[in-house]
Amino acid sequence: MNERHALPEGHLRLILEATPTPMLVLHPDANFTIVGVSDAYLRETLTVREQIFNKGLFDVFPDNPAVPEADATTNLRASLAYVVATKKPHTMAIQRYDVPDRRRGGFAFRYWSPVNAPVIGPDGQLLYILHRVENVTDYVLSQEANQTLREQSRLLTVELDKSEAEASRRGAALAAATNELRRLTIDAEAWRLGEEKFRLVMDALPQMIWTARADGHVDYHNQHFYDVTGTAHQAAEGHEWKRLVHPDDLATTEKAWTRSVATGERYEAMFRVRHRSGNYRWTLARATVVRDNRAEVLKWVGSNTDIHEKVLAENALRDVNRRKDEFLAMLAHELRNPLAPIRAGAELLPDVSADQAQVNRVGTMIRRQIVHVMGLINDLLEVSRITQGIISLDKRNLDFRQVVDESIEQVRPLIDAHRHSLTVGVPAEVVCVFGDHKRLVQMLTNLLHNATKYTPDGGRIAISVRCLSGEVTVTVRDNGVGMEPQLLRTAFDLFQQGERTSERKEGGLGLGLALVKSMVEHHGGSVVARSAGRGKGSELEVRLPLVRAKPQAVPSKPEIVPAAGDPKRLRVLLVDDNAEVADALGMVLEVLGNDVRIEHDADGALTRAQAETFDVCVIDIGLPGMDGYELARHLRDLPGTRGAVFAAHTGYGQEDDRKKSEAAGFAHHLVKPVGIADLQSVLNDGG
């Protein structure tokens, strides 16, 4: 603002005091201290500034003790408390609130129409409350007089029928009543002027406020409405406001408004209103009726509150819940697929026990399906680890061409099974990136696996690697089912899958691309998906930082070396509260040539260890009473198990779980279901 137009210090106070509207400025403390007052207010309340300034509102304006039923202070205090709590204005009903007459003594009879409005600072804090009143004593008295005169007119009419002799007197009385009604008309005009002042207050509110006649005809919008919608003044009055409602919401909005106008019931509707930007925003519209003393509808007063962000958040939450439900249904389907042959094979084994070839065939099928189930579980655990940020990366300088070779090696059987052609294009020179070899192979394998699943048999898949502008760009293309725009926007979300087709039989949980995105971002890169639409193939592009360095050797995979010579017969203590799990695992250990003792709780295991000696202790972590961690500590104190090899046996296999078992002294962490190779590793240590 130009400095020469700034108000000099103190002029705001002078302006407030000269304001023709009766008004107080209150501090929002417990006493509602008076910190400003207009001269008009002093005249209306028969007070002087020095008598009320810096004093509590209710200390200088108490209830009239001569009127025991007076409740004006209670109502006013509640209205002010509402403004403090909500930082919103509050319009009170007309109140009888007598004021102390300090010149004549006692109290002066008054009726008021109060409005309390907040004054909000730039930081959003409530600074003051404007208490604006309108002296409507004459109006209220005129309304009461009007009612009295109407009753008198009725009685005079009755009397007129009884006696002609009274006609002249009644005529005079009717004339007096007519004069009084004329005076009431003048009072009504004065009240209309007060209503105009009320509209000025409404125009200052930061909410869309509107009024309508009893027949539903909208006759007023405040300034904020026009600021939001960008329409010209009065352009939305009558029924023209409907042009601003989203076409999809108009029918239900009209129906709700028509019903409220017909019944007088509270109006509430949620619909989109066209913003001045041209976009539609969700609003919540509410309106109530104002009635006269005969309960007839005088007016509708309503507001529209912007709830756009709230509606978008709720829609997003519903979408998340929908995808969660779809994922759970898909998970159930994916788990049933391998469980069906596992169950059939288990039930078939007794019938084919005499045919070793059939036994081997059934066993191979069961093992293959168990590996599939474990893969699904591992995918879920991998997502959990990545989304919680608890993965650890073994980063080093890598030749990305090795990552490509190993990824192709892993997916090659699936590519061949679908008779796809694979084109590979990589540079002849070293392509160095800084990353975790295992995780990068996992990332690229997921992309290739995804292309294989979504491409009909006999399709074409291509992978290319290019170095440009300090980045390694890896692109996987296919001529498969493609992706529509909606799927492209959510392709990297968790549990998101394309539509299943008869050509896609591998299933999955919709985790692949979500894992790819997380893993690429953990390596400082980015990934995008492209597609020209359904049936036109897809392209997934990953960009990783290029490193100008010499690649380091990739760590070799650990191999399980069987014990030399004839395996030693070991004494194994197996502790698991699930009897069937314990029996099955014990059977495997016995088949491997060991002497096994099974216990189902900690007390039994401790009693057994006090009487016998063991080479290996396989302990379930989730035991009743005393968990496996504590049991292991007690067993290591006993002579019979002090030198044993301890292996944790649990359904939890995340990194944090492995650290806990290691801290408790377990040399091995076996995740259920345990494979024979893992068991053999434990037995090798025990031998």
C-alpha cells in the first residue's frame, strides 16, 4: 500500500468510535473485556466510555435482577464461546436484555438483535470479537401491539354484529387500529434497513452465504459466493444458480431442495459447483428456515462449504480399500492354485505307495507347488520390507551387463515355454553402476517376467541397454496386451494388475512393478511405463546413474557342502507346540539318519535336556509360556545341551527376526516350511 494513503496512528480508534452501528470490540479472554466501543453503542446503552472501557462485558451489563427469568447473559456468553471455539460468526435470536440506567437508576427495557463476528489475525489466531447490536425494542413492541390490535379488531367485529348502536365507537376504534398499522408499516421499513446492515456483515464472511424466499426463489448471495464462482452479481439468483451445479449432480440437488421447500425441513446436499477457474469443486450445502411468530416460513438462510479436498481424500481411501479387497481375493485365488495339487498329491500318496515312480512323481509335484507358495509368501515379505524401508543393500560397482545376463538366465525357461522370441541389445564395453547385484537382478527379472506374462504365446520381447548423459537406460519392450491410460497411471501401485486373460496363466499378486519402482528408487534411479493402448504392447524404461569406475567382483552364492564320509547319527531335540509340524519335521530328521526327541513346550524340553545329551536343538520361537529365545538361554546352561548347535524354527523370516535369533544365540534361522537342504546345513554343523 502507498504510504501516503496509510491511516495515521489512532485514526482506526476514531473511525470505530464514529461508526453509526452500535458495536463493541471484545477481547476473547474469560471476561470478554471491552477494548473498543462506538459512540452509537454508548447512546443506545445509556453508558459512557469511561464506565465500561477495559471492564468485563457481563460486569457492566448484568441481567436485570427484577426479571428472574432473564437469560440474556447466558445466551450471549454461549454465542461468544461459540465464536472463540470455531472462529466463525454467530447471529443470535432477538434477545430481551435490559441495560442499567445510571442516570435514573434501575434498568431500561430493551430488545436487541446481536451478531458476534471474529477478527482473525494473519497467523490464524483470534484477535478480537466484534459484538454488533441493533436496538429493536420498538420493532418488538410494535409486533406485540400489532397482535393486540388484531385481537381488538376481531373483538370489535364481533361486537359490531351484536349492536348497531356501537357501530360509531367501533369505527373510531378501527380507525385507530388503521393508524397503528400504518405506524407498524413504517417500523417494518426501518427493520428492512437493519436487514441491509446484516447483509453487509454477511458479505464480509469467508463462506458462501445465500437466502431464498419461502417459495425457494434465491434472492441473495454474499460477496464470497461471487468471488468463488466468478459470476456477475445477481446472475445466480432465482433459479439461475442451477447453471453452476455439475450436470451429474443437478437432478439429486434439485430434488433435495424441492423437498425441503415443500416440507420446511432442513436442507442438506453435497454437490459440485463450478469454480471461476472452470473446474468443479465439491461443496456441502445446508439451509434452515426463518419463521414468524405464527410459524410461517419467512426466509431460507443457507451456506455452501468447500469440502473438495475432503471428498478427494475419501475417494482415495475408498480406492485403496477396493484394491485391498481385490488383492485379498486374488491372494486367496493364488494360494488355492498350488494348494489344490498339494492336497491331491497328499491324498494320493497312500494309494501309490507301492509304485516308486508314482511316489517320485507326486513328491516332485508337491515340492514344486510348495516352492510356488513360498515364492508368493516371499513376495509379500519383500513388499513389507521395502515399504517399511528396512532392506539392506550390498552396493558395489557392477557391470550391468552381468545383471542382464543373470536376469535372462532366470526368466529363459518361462520365455521358452511361451515360445517368445527375445532380442537383447547391450553395449560391447563395460556399463558400470553402483548397486546391489541381487536386487538389480530381481528388478530386471520382474520386468522380463512381467513382459512374458502379458504377451500371448509366440510374442516378441526385447531388452536394450544404452548409456547417455551420465545414465544407464534399460528398456524392456513387448508386443503383448498393452496398458490403457488408467492402468498406466497406477501400474507401479501395490497390488495393481492388468486384466487376466486366457493367455495369462501364471497369476501373481500384482507386486512386481511396485517392487521394481521401490528398488530402482533405492538405487537413485527412476522408472516409467508406456503403452499405445490395449493390444499394442508395453514399454518399461529404467534409468540408473552411470558410474565411471572399474566393476568389482560379484559375491558368489554360498553352497551347502555335505558332510564328508558317512553322516554321523546325531541326537536332535525338536521343540514345537504344533504337534503335526513337529511330527513331520521329526520324520524328515529321522529319515536323514538322526535320533530325534520331540517336546511341545519349554518345560518338557528342559526336563528332557536334564536327563539326556543332544547335538542339535531345533526350537520353535512362538512357544506358549516361555518363548524360544528364553528357552535357548536356559538350555545352554544345561550340561546335556551346552555344546549343541541351536536352530530357530519360525514362520517369521524378515531381517529383524534373524537379528533377534542371532542375538539369542541361534546359529541358524529356519523359516517354515523348512527344506531338506536347510536342515542338512544345520546337521552338518552339529556333526
